[in-house]
Amino acid sequence: MSLSRLLQSLTSRFTRGITTRTQLLNHLIATRGYQNYLEIGVRDRRHNFDKIKAPGIKHGCDPAPLRTISHVMTSDAFFAQHAKLGGKPYDLVFIDGLHIADQVERDIVNALDHLTPDGTVVLHDCNPLTADAQTDDYDGKKHWNGTVWKAIVKLRATRDDLAIWVLDMDEGCGMVRRGTQTKLVVPTTDYAALDYAYLEKERAAALNLRPVTDLERLMQGHA
Ligand SMILES: C[S@@+](CC[C@H](N)C(=O)[O-])C[C@H]1O[C@@H](n2cnc3c(N)ncnc32)[C@H](O)[C@@H]1O
């Protein structure tokens, strides 16, 4: 076995056990020496935020959290204030707030503006498996991922200065880093016109849907 095949087999074994967003975020912190963490959309901090082992700054923003958090406000308000206060950049930003495509796109762009050069943005709920799970409206009861996927598709189609993929785990964990990608050819980047039929037909290519065992290769910039 060649050295690169051996290394790939070892790192695959290492990442195979990652099945939740929390494990993924902690894996990134442990393997990349990340310090500062921001979570957009915290809700109950005991479910994810409190379990994140970032040794530096930990910030959470949410306009309606269930428990105390550092910033009780929307992500737009948070970024406006953070920039004004000359806030420190984050190594890792987890976007899990308002799951509507244009808000998610704004959250990604704002997060990139406050990200260290080797930093990573992770997004939850990128891979809805039914049309009903990816509506723009939410009744508070059904299984809902929202239209996060549309923001992923649009940025894969329009930004060749980023590397974007979705890990096939925990509702689809999207990852955005500075890098390169070949722009995806899409029927439209208009969120209203991009429909679930397109996602169903083109899911793997549209999302760049990858097994978690590809994580280390992707982090190193391999397509
Ligand atoms: C899916 S929950 C977050 C779950 C949490 N990240 C976890 O992993 O357990 C979504 C949260 O986003 C919050 N939210 C809604 N609109 C928001 C916005 N504009 N900015 C930030 N958070 C928002 C909601 O109040 C809600 O608590």
C-alpha cells in the first residue's frame, strides 16, 4: 500500500465515528488547534453549545434562547455590533439560526468576514430528505430543515474562492472554507425558482455530498 493510501485509510478510520454536529465541531477544534467559536442559533445551550470544547472565546447569538447566552440578538444585529466593536475573528462558526436561504447566505458571508484565514464555517440542516422538510415556513411541529440547502447551492454556483461540501450526517452538515471550487452549473440561483425537484435529482452534485470519511482530504483542499 502506498504511503498516501495508508494515510487516507488511517484518517478515514479516525473520522468514521463522527455522527453528530457536536462531534464534528469538537473534531475540528482538536485537530486544527481552533480557539474561538461562535454559534448562530443556540436555543438550549445544553444540547450543543455547552459541549463545544473551544479553549478561547465562546460566543452564542440567538434572539430567543431558552437559557442564558452571551448575545441575545439576531445574527444580523450581532455581526453589525461585532464589527463596530472590532471583535476578534473566530476559527469556527456554527450556523444553525434562521433556516431561510437568504438569511443563511447572509450569515455565511458575515461569518467569512469574521473568520481566521484557516477557519471553517459549519452549517446544520443542509440535506432535507423530503419536500415538506424544506419549506420556508415552519409550524413548530414537523421535521424541518428549511431552505439552508439553497444557500449552499447558490454559493457553490457563484463563489470559486470558496470550497464547499456537505457531510452526509446529522441532517447534512455543510462546510465552507476559503479555497477553490469549480462553479456548479445550476438552472437558477433565484431562491424562489430553485425547487426540491432539482435537489432530488441532483442531490449529490448540488450539495457536494460526501461521506464523513472524506473529511480530512476535503480539509486539506482535495476535491
Ligand atoms: C435549530 S435551533 C438551534 C439549535 C442548536 N444550535 C443546537 O445545535 O442544539 C435554531 C435557533 O435559531 C434561533 N434563531 C432564529 N432566528 C435567528 C436569527 N435571525 N439569528 C440567530 N438565531 C436565530 C432560534 O431562536 C432558535 O433558538
